[in-house]
Amino acid sequence: MIRERAYPVEPWHVRETRLDVDVLAQSESVFALANGHIGLRGNLDEGEPHGLPGTYLNSFFELRPLPYAEAGYGFPESGQTIVNVTNGKLIRLLVDDEPFDVRYGELFDHERVLDLRAGTLHRSVLWRSPAGKRVRISSTRLVSFTQRSVAAIRYEVEPVDEPLRLIVQSELVANEVLPAQSRDPRVAAVLESPLESEEHLALEDGGLLVHHTRASGLRLAAAMGHELDGPTRTTLSTETFDDWARTTVTCVTQPGERIRLDKYIAYGWSSERSRPALRDQVGAALAGARFSGWSGLLAEQRDYLDAFWDTSDVRVEGDPEVQQAVRFGLFHVLQAGARAELRPIAAKGLTGPGYDGHVFWDTETFVLPVLTYTLPSAVVSGLRWRHSTLNMAQERARTLGLNGAAFPWRTIRGQECSAYWPAGTAAFHIAADIADAVRRYVQATGDLDFEREVGLELLVETARLWRSLGHHDRAGRFHLDGMTGPDEYTAVKSDNIYTNLMAQRNLLAAAEAVGRHGDHAWRLGVDDEETAAWRDAANAMHIPYDAELRVHQQVEGFTQLQEWDFAGTPPEKYPLLLNYPYFDLYRKQVVKQADLVLAMHWRGDAFTAEEKARNFAYYERRTVRDSSLSACTQAVLAAEVGHLELAHDYLGEAALMDLHDLNQNTRDGVHVASLAGAWIALVAGFGGMRDHADILSFTPRLPNRIDRLEFSLVWHGHRLRVDVRERETTYALRNGDRSGTVDLLHHGERVRVTCDEPVTKPNPPPSAVGPTPQQPPGRAPARRASVAESAGSAPPIEPQTPGKPQA
């Protein structure tokens, strides 16, 4: 695990004060830079040592076989795995013929800093070679938010004591040797050297490589160019081969002098464009980078992030560790989706190869809600990507004998890639998750053009799926049988309550959208009879309930299942899925991740306050959180039902998932949904934000250890700032043109906010609650009290200049 002391608590930086080679893979994920199109893991500049090399392009994948012990009808035949593409990060250094390698010689100082406002990763090193030669090395790396195809590195070397001959080798390398990614030899063979060379060129100050994949037929071009500042007698030359290009800089440098190399890297890929077209594309990207120059790229990056933080920053007073973590999380959410542009947002973003680079339902349920209120343009891109895969989802539905669109459980391009159908094919709730992302975006922005052009068809085709999946019983109730909800420990059951409630909203939202866009709906073949059937199904949706226990059932009959022996389950047997057969998990009352509790968040309008409190207590005792997706949802509901300190504990778990490597798998990439969940836990949990209707509602409440919470939202183009304190909450609009109003609910009271002056409302005193719900033995979240107190108090929140984040 990453040792906590490796990252001091700072509000705007993640700083590694010493190099620990034992956790390089984890830190490479934490320090990864991306823009939604390009992803660079935080590998050392010289490439070695490394935990896991990685350079990724969104949706650039190779096909691989899916292994089955026994085949079955409708099983996907091939999978898709993200490919480690041509590495442009590499810059090697030789000091009087001695390679700079942190494992040799003496490392006096080594620091890396991820700057969340500048969007850069900075590294500074003081090293003495085995021959006793001391040099200072610094590098700054960025992946541009403004120039989608560009990454850049500034690399500087300075002798400390005496003149030195320095040789800097800047490289492009394809088909790097990677640790084994699969135990299946067929899969391993596909992923070993997945790129085949097409062309290599030496440019005036760099080089270019063109490759393609064997099976998926994707073509990739990568190019590098350089600007050099060094002593008068400095040489630069480039050589290229099939899988690598190298630009070499040679000079003798005196103490007090330095050699500075600015490296620009450009990437492009396509399944259709020709080799000349891609070659020209990356050439143009390099020209744009050179035109901006290093200083221009830095300034563009800072301006972009200033604007982002102005509309999205969350400030927490009282828990500085969570303050750092929520900004870290928002930064990675931004990196995953900012420039995805008709590509998906994967579970690991572009920070590692975890889950083969696949996108899941996490995106629509955890990531897109955050982006809806912070960067709505990224939501448009993500949903347009889903729409672009609609034909594949419709084909999948036909294969399964269904109408409408059956979107994949896990995919890169749009085809189903899950080889385990109980947790894949049967998890149809992804259709409702996509539909709800459409509904939320349109409600938050008023973008009816998007709804008409893209959203309507997604709503219609998912509604058709539910109507063909379900049936009315003799009493007229509508059932969805054989479903797997968010909890993968309860699979292929009847009437999963999350699925049913989300499908219900999907059906009604589709019918309402058809009413708004009748002409377009007619072109999709929708008539009054079909929308009436959707409404009938929604109104008759069966919601399982145990009248004796007075709790809702996660699935029909859940409360009658045998209890799991939590007392007899030792800590080393978690996560359960790695230590017990699914057969045993499926037939007992044990919950991997929030399921019914998740339904109470996103469909809170379907439960009373009393039902939420009873349900939360019941399922809290059975939820083991073997998934990183659970803690943030449990935080939201714990806060809503009055257990504010427990909510704070869960917030800490969601926020620190990767900074503390809590699940011991950060090496494969960060958990983008959990990082988004930190925002959700604060804004929806302690801010009490809900978007069930056409008006935003807030029920702010703070735990004892958080003194103040501020967050911003974008609502119909207005920038709404919410400032929550113990006894009162202030709402303010910060529109540049000083116009507009926003109506909202504060603890049920209607409030109108204008740009003229903030509106401050008292927070009702917290209502009395019962005993804190208990978790399974050994599965309680870590308490935040000692952590927050040991970190010290956060500095007071100072007034913020519009457009500039606080230092």
C-alpha cells in the first residue's frame, strides 16, 4: 500500500517527498496525466525502474479471445483490451557515460508534485553518479487540455560541482515489454507486441512512428519534436527504426549552466483514416504546440483549469485531508472526460490498464452526475458516444430476443465484452443509468436540442427494452425477472428494486420526451399506444417490501434468504468474491456494494424518510463494501437519515481510495467513480442536493468535524455557489453578466436567488436519530476524528477572486 506519509496534506498539490520503488506502480497511477484523449502514467522520465509503463489513447484497443469453459448462446465471442501505445515520455540521461538511474549512485533529493491548478507533474532530483558526479535534474510534464493531441515535457539538467559531458536521449518507443496482463496464454499472445510497424521517419528535430493493430485494425501515429537551449557547442541528431525513434542531444556543460530540452509529443489514431492523413494530423499538432511554445502551453493549461475550478471547486474547512482528496478526485474526473469527445470515460480513465480499459455503468451513475454540474460539455460528449453505439446495443437486444437497446455491461467500442453473463448481460440496469444521465443533463441545462437530436432516441430505445423485458402478472403488477442490480453478490433475481425504480423513471422520462418532440418521435416509430404501455408499466412497477420487517427488499425474497456468517468470516477472506464461490454469495444476505441504498439516493422520491432510515439500518449490517463504489453512496444516505459522523467516515473512504490505496489495487489505475463519489458525498450528502424534479433542492447538514463546506454548481448556465455552515446556508449567483435567477428549495422552503445579493437561510437543528447502524464485523469504515485532528485544522476560507482559485 501507499504509505500515508508519502503525500503531505496540501490543499492544491499531491507531493511525493521521497521515492519508494516498492510502490512505484501505485504512484504512477496517482501521478498520471490525461485529458480524456491521451493518458500518460506517472512513470519516471528515464523509464526505469517502473511499476507498469503506460501510455493510452482513448478507445485504442486490440481484440482478444474470451475464454469459456463451456460456450453458450449469446455469449460474446471476443473482448477488447486497451493497448499501451507508443511511449513518448522517455527521456534518458547519461552523465559522463553513466546512465541516470535512481537505483544506482546516490539520490540526495527526489520530489514529485502534481499541481492541481497548473495541471502539471513536476519532478526535481539531486543525484550523484557512481563515479561521484553530481547533477540537478528537473522535469515538468503536461497533457494539454486545450490542444487535445499534445503532451509536452520540459527537461533540464545542471552540473553541480564540475563540467560534465551530458547526453540526453529523447525517445518514442512502441511495443514496450510489460508485466503479464493475463494468465490465459491466448490473451497474453495477443497483447504481446500488439503494434505492427507501418512507417518511421526522422524529422528535423524529432521523429514519427506509424503502427497498426493486428485484429482491431486501428492505426496510430506518434510524433515528437524538440526545442533546445544549451551551451554553444551542442549537437542534436535523430535516428528511427520500426519500433523506436531517438533524438540525441550532446554537450559539455559547466556548473551554473544548464541544458534545457522542451519536448512536444503528438498522437493521432483512427480506424478509417489513411497513413498520410494521420501523419499530417500529428504533424499539424506538433506545429500547434511549437506555435504556443512551452510557456504558451503552460498558460493555456492554467487558464483552462482556472475556469474549471471557478465553477467546480469544493472547499472543506475542518478536514484538510478530505480537502486535498476531493480536489485530487475532481482533477482526475476532469482528466478522464474533458477532451474525450465522442469517446467513453473508462472506469480507470486513462491512468492504467485496470478492467482492460473498459467503461461500465459507473460512468453514467457516478461520473456524469458530477460533470453535469461542473463541466456539462463533457456529458454531451459521453452521451453522444453512447448514442453512436446504439446500433450495436440494438443488435445485442435482438440476439437476446428483446426489443430496444441492450447496452453492454463492459466495453470499449460498444460491443459486450463481459464473459460472465450473470454480472454482465443480466445487469440490464445500465440502460436506465444511461437514460437517467440523459434526463439529468437536460433538466440541469435545458438543452432541448440535445434531447431532440440524441437524448430522445436513447430514452425511447431503453424504454422499449424495459417493456420487452418485463411482464404484468395476473394482478396487473409489472415485474422484471432475472435481473442483476448494482450488487453483484445478488445476481439473476426477480424485481431488483434499484433496477425497477430506475426503469420506472426511464419509462416515464421517455413518454414525457416523446410528448415534447412528437415529430421526431414519430420518425422513431413511437405512437400513443406505445407510450401508454410505458406509462402503464411504470405505474404498475412492483416494489418488493417485507411488511413484517417493515423494510424494502433488495430483490424479491431477499429478507428470507439465509444470513451470511459474518462473525465466522476472517478479515483475510475479504473481498469475498476471491475467497468464496458465487453460488454461496448468491443465496445469502450479503451485499457487495450499495444497491437498495443507491436506489434511495437516485430515487429518493420513491421512499419516505422513515423508510429510508429503516432500510439503511437493515442493509448497513449486511454490506461488506468489496467494491469501491459503495462508500460514497453510504455516505449520502447516512447523512440524509441523520448519521452525520458515519457519513463523514464513508466520505473519507471514498475520497482517499487512491491516495491511500485502500483497496490495494491503485497500481492498475485510479478509481474514477470513487473519486467522483467524494464530490457526491459532500454535495449530495452534507449539501443535501437532490435533482428529482425540475427544481434543485438542498438540505444542508454538517458533521461535527467539518465546520464549513462550499461548492459550486452550473444550473441552466448560471453559476450557483452554496456556502454551508453549522447554522446557516448562503446561496449566491456569480454570473458574468449579472443577470438571471435560480429557484431552489432549502429544507423544503422555496428560495429565489439572484445576482444582486446572496440569500442566507437558517439550517434547522438536526433531528434526533437512533443508534448508529452497525456494519458487519471488521467492515466498519475508518473513523475520521483522529485523522482530521492529527492533520491539524484547515486554514480559514478567504474571499475568492472570480475566475481564480484560492492559493
